[in-house]
Amino acid sequence: MRRSLLPVLLLGVSVAGPWAHAATPPPQPERGPGGRDYSSTEIVKRALGTASSGTFVFHGADTPAKPRPVVVFLHSWGAVNPGLYGGWIEHLARKGHLVLFPRFQDVNRSRPADASNLAEDLIQNALAELENDPNAKPDRNRLALIGHSAGMPIALNIAAGAGAGKVPAPKLIFGLMPGGIASNEKERGILLRDLSTVDPSTLLIAMSGDRDYLPSDRASRLMLQQASAVPSTRKLFMRASSDDHGFPALTATLASPGSPKADYDASAIKLPPDPPRDPKQRNTWRWSADMALSGPQTILTQQLGTNGTDTLDFLAFWKTFDIASEAAFAGRDASALLRDPKFVDMSTWSDGWPVKRLSAQMPKGETPEAKEERGPRRRLDTPAAGSKQGL
């Protein structure tokens, strides 16, 4: 019996051996952008509004000396629980931001076409209610929007509507794995407003993951191109790369921005119940098919809940936003970010091998005027006109 088990044991050792000695990914930095040098240790978690239309609020328990920069986190369609992004929300709040998580979707009861207007109203109401709160202390002049998947077109719509005065014009829009755009009113998804009204001083960044970049790239290019008033020097296309050099491997997927944390679960931060409906008031609500989550949306929400917080969170998402928001609030453009080598750096594995860096580039040739006029084509073996041989 012992002889028969020996080959199995040897096989197990040979398989487990490489993983036991595999390089490990870099941890969260001790300090700096994406780092754990936090100004707040205790986070206030509360909710404003009602169960079907409310906003979760997060900020440090301290009383800040000056107003806090505001970060509005716009979730993907179906991911209405802030606990799915709890790790990132905690990082932002402990870094000194006021974080708003508007619940612009009542699952199976609200339509994507109404999400932008509802998000606008929720942000406006939350900022008004927190205006005189000495602990929240929102700085309306330093507003940034983070949008995941369908959250990015909603962020662009909010920026396009800033002229109406509901929400201040954001200094930064940081979109991750953009998607969920509808091409017409009958199609499921977010219908884009006239994005040419987005403030030219806005810094726009769209990042995709290399495991599903084609749909995200198409959505990113469409939105950034339609935000025509914003110059290309204030726009960035970025991509996070997967890396299996060590263990556990880093995989840049649609669910990568998820960083679930139980302390931020909606069940622990209860929204006030909806007021009773007036029986004399006519009920105009009607169900439509786009209110239900599609299969991919359901899968994405489930994956967000099981996605572990790793190096991609620390260095691809959290660090990138920290650097970009500081630049945006200071009025710097995308070229300043590209000149900073730390912006795309992803540190090294435990054995010193560099983690695959982020890619970042400004869009080129967005308009016909930006394209250089080509000269006449000639054969490679024919001298160019005007040259000595040609003459």
C-alpha cells in the first residue's frame, strides 16, 4: 500500500513545489498615492434619502481644517451595494475625501434611461444637506467622478448637465471598463446627452482591462470623442494588463475594480424607508424589460462580490486616481501625468521582476481637422518629386 502511494505523493510535491516558491505580487504601498498613510482612522458611514432613492455617505470622523474634496462613486448597473467597492471607498475616505455613493438604481424597478437624472438629483440633495456639516464639509470646487462600467456614461452625462446648476462641474472623470451605452431610446442602456457641453477644463480618463478591452475601448472612444470641447491634451486612454509571472496571478477583468468589504455593506448602513404612498395619488409606474438585469450584468455583480483586493486595486486603480485627482484639482493636464514615471509604474514582484505597467496615451486624430493631409502616393523605387534624382 505504501509503495502505491509513493508516486502520488511525489507527484503532489512536484506540482506544489513551484507554487510554494513562486513570486508574490507587490502589496499596498506604505505611503504616497495608493498608499496606506491615511489621515483618518475612523470612518463615518451614513445614508441620506430613502430606500429606493438614496445616497450613502462616507468621510473621516475628524473635523477637517479645510473643506474635503468630493468623490462621487457611480456603480455599474446592478451593483447598488457600496460594500462591493468597500475597499476603495474606505481608501478614499481615509485619505480625506468625502465619498458619495448615489443609489441611482432600484433593481427591477428603474430604467437605465432615468439613471442620469436620478443620480444628478441625489448628488444635488446630498451636497445641499451636507453643506453645513462640520465633519463632511464638502468642497464644491473640487469634485471628481468615478464611474465603473455603466457608471462612466452616467458620469459624462452629469458633467454635460453641469450648466444647469444641479451639480458642480467635475474636475476629473475617471472611468473604469466603460460600457452600457444605448444608441437609441428603445435600446437597453444609458443614452448619452450632448457631451459637447462638458467643461473644457475637465480631465477625462478611461481605463480598460486587457481581458475584455474591445467593448470598453469602443465605449471610451465614443464618449471621449463626443466630449469635443475638451482638448485631447486633457484626455487619456489607459489599460491595465494581466500578469501571471507569480502567484496569485493578476487578472484585469470587468470585475477587477471590485474590492468587497463587509463594513460597507448596505445592510449595515440602512437607508430610511420610503414614505407611504398617498392612496389618492395615481400610480404611473409601469414595468419594462430593461428594468431587469441582463445575464452579463448579473454575472458581473456576482463577480464583484467575490473579487479579491489585490495589486491591481492598489496600483492600477487607487494610485492612478490619487495622482490624477491631485493633478486635476491643481489644473494640470494629461501631459503632466504622462511625464510622471510613477503614473504607469506597477512596482515589482517579490523576486524583483517588474509587474506589467499600465499603458496610457492621449487620443489622436479625434476630428478630421486633426488629421494631416497626405501627399500623393508614389512607388518605393521612384524618387520623390523635387529631389535631385527626380529632377
